[in-house]
Amino acid sequence: MKQNYLLSVLLILFAVQSQAQKASFDIVAFGANGNGKTLNTAAIQSAIDSCSRSGGGIVRIPPGNWLTGTLLLKNDVTLQVDENATLLGSPDINDYQVVDGFKDGLGQQMGYALIGAVEVHNTAITGKGTINGQGKLVYASGGHQRRPFLVRFVRSSNIRVTDVHLTGPTAWTMHFFHCQQIVAKNVSIFSRGLGNNDGIDIDCCENVQISDCNINSGDDAICFKTTSPYPCRNVTVSNIRINTGEGAIKFGTESAGNFENITVKNIKVDFAREGGIKIFSVDGSHIRNIRISDVDMDTVHLPIIMRLGARLKTFREADAKQPPGTISDINIRNVNVKHGTWTGMLISGIPDHTIQNVNLENIQINIPGTGTREDAQIALEERPADYPEIKMFGKKIPASALYIRHAANIRLHNVTITSDNTDARPAIIGYDLANITISKWKIPANNGQEPLAKISDAKNIDFTNITAPAHLTFLHVSGTNNAAITVAKKLKVTLGKEVADNTVTTK
């Protein structure tokens, strides 16, 4: 033990000494001018190239306002943006390059970037300064068709982004594609005012740690993507504060490759207009072994949604379409939602392709309770090929707490739903279900015009330890393919005419 401790100390001292010995390249020495008007692309790129050719070191951006077009990082280069320094993106779209282009989920050409890196290693961006893409000015200059990312790493390894403030992208703020060994820590992001202003996009990457970041974004804050068949796996995201005009944590706007072994924990969401936790496989990906825990949300439109679909798009010319994928082995625990809107949770596969092996535990969701009986009659279309977003089924959901269909082996345990008003919708609606356990739920009253739960074509369903108003009908069962439904004795149950009397048992 003592030998291991001494070895660790020596390794740390060696790392510190190595860092201290890194060569420093000040961009002023290469002719850069920090007046905010001079275009410094060539000068800063020359400093980066010289640093890499010399064996690596630090390219220093000193205090000032340094205007630049696309910069390409190289091997062993740390771009250090000092405190009181601002690296400003040129307002002219013609000063930007494509950094390994591709098409996004809407078919738009993407890949332009202010800071890019392709097939490099041991590369970093650090410092307490600011990188400002001036996205609105870029957009106005013609950037609506060529929207640059702020930071983009492609097929690179051993990447660090620490301490820096990122703002003003024309599109996504920070995009990692097909990279390995990534650390992003203590990064603050403010990306508002334009469409598709994502915070951090982790795309087909492995061995990633994102922690202690503050993200205020117009579009999805943390977005896992696979725009090619390569997997996104072995990722940990922790200690993140989020305010977003779209989703807080999202899997799969583009979902061509698998998502595996991903942990998300200790997330504080102050506001999310279009979803809290969103898990989508629509282009053939297998999403599995996902662990999400300790998430606090406030004012979130649909806090939890899982969608298995069949859009089946490709995003690069050489890629082939795939059959529908899977969503399985998902564990979501310890979620607290204040001022949820619309409905609490939505889980939807498609016919013959079910979402499987999901555990949701210790969930508390507050809803406004404004649903009407007309809302309760809405039949959600399947829409298997639609773009994956919470609005894909329309603006109203017929259940207030949980809408679930085409799902098997699902456990929802210790769920408390509170409502500011008396909702007219059922709390739970389910179709095409098998092996579902709904246990230790607390459900508020609705107005009595609808049962609290409605299920159809469901087998091996267990409602246990449910706290619900005793004077209301708890469950209505319909459909021709039901079996082995168990309900606590105290709960009232009604059956459709087509449902056999022995379909439901009490205990």
C-alpha cells in the first residue's frame, strides 16, 4: 500500500513537472492583434502549427479581443485562453471551413467550425477566458446555410476542455465525433438566440467524462448522438446544471450507432422546455445499459420519454440503412420534478418492436392537472418514421402520469404523482404490454369521468401497493388479448365486454 501511494505521488509530481516544462507560444509573437477588429486567423494558426512541430506546448491567448476564422488544433497543443481574453469568431461566414462534414437529422450540411481538430491526439482547450462565436452576426452574413459549431473534435484522442467559457455558436457549441479519452470539466456554456444551439454533443465517442459544467442552451443541453454506425459508450456525465429551451439529457436525435454503458448522475435542471430525460432509438441503434440517477428538475415539459422508432436514416454517404434497433436495460432512479407540464412519462415502442427491461424507481413528478376529458379520448398515432421529439405524437397526451405501449419487462416502483389541479385524464394508459410491475404508486384523484388507469392487450400486469382514492374506479381493462392482471383488493376494476371475468385477480 505504501509503495502504491509513493508511486502515485511520483506520477503526479512527474505530470506537474512535465506541464511546467511545456513550451509556451504567445500569439502576439506571431503577429496577432487583440483590438477585436484585426482578423488573426493566420497568426494564431501559425502559433498552433509551430507549437505542434516543436513537440507540443501551450498556445497562449492573452487578455484582449482576438478575432479569427476557423482554427485547426494539432497534436500535443493546449490552447489556453487566459482570463480577460476573448477569442472572437469572425462575423463573416467566408472565414470558416468545413471540418469533416456530414448531414444532420434534418438533412442539413453540418461541420463548419470556429475551432476544429481532426485526427489529433493530446489536445486541449483551457483557461478562464471566453470563446465567443458571434453566432448572430455569422448567421446574418449567410451562415444560415453553413452554421459553424463553436468547437468540433473529430476522430481524435486524449482531449481536455476545462474551465473555459463558451458562448455565441451559430449551431452546436461543442461537438465530439468518433473520439476517445475525453475530459470536459468546469466548462460554462451560454448558447442562446439561434436554432440548434446545443450545449455538448457526444457523438460516437468512447471513454468520456463530462463533469461540473453549467449549460444554458437554446437547444438540447447534453445530447448523445451516433451520426454513424460507431458506438457511443463508456461515458459518465455528472454534476451538471442545465437551463435549456429544448431537452436536458437526450439520446439519439441521430441514432445510427449503439449507445452502451452510459452513466448520468447529479443533474440539476432549472428549466427544460422540451423534455427532461429523452431516450430515442429511431435509426437502428441498440440503446442498452444506461444508468441515470439523482436528477432534480423544475418546469419541464414531459420529464421522461423513451421512444423506439423506425425512421432509419443515414447521415454519411457510405453508411447503409439498418433495421429497427432496441431500447433495453435502462435504469432511472431518484428523479424529482417540480412544475412538470403536459404529462409525466411516455414510453412507446412500435408494433413488433418493444422497449424492454426498464427500471424506473423513486420518481416524484408534479403536474399542473389541466388535462380535459377530451384530451383523454385522444388516440396517439404510431408515427414510426417521425423525427424523434416530444411533439411527435401531437401537443396533447391522453394520460397525466404515464402513457406506455409496446413495452415488456418494465418495473415502475415508488412513484409519487402530485397534481396542482384535478385532472380529467387517467393517470396511466397502456397498450400491448407484457410483464409490467407498477408498485408503490401514489396517484391523485381525477374528476371521476375516467378511470385512474386504462390498459388494453396486456399480460402479466401487477398493480401492487397502490395509493389512490378508494371512491374512484382505479382500472378499466379492454381488448381481446389480456391475461394475468393482478390488482390490490381495495381498488375498483371494470372490464370491457370482450374481457373474460377471470382476466383480473385481486390480492
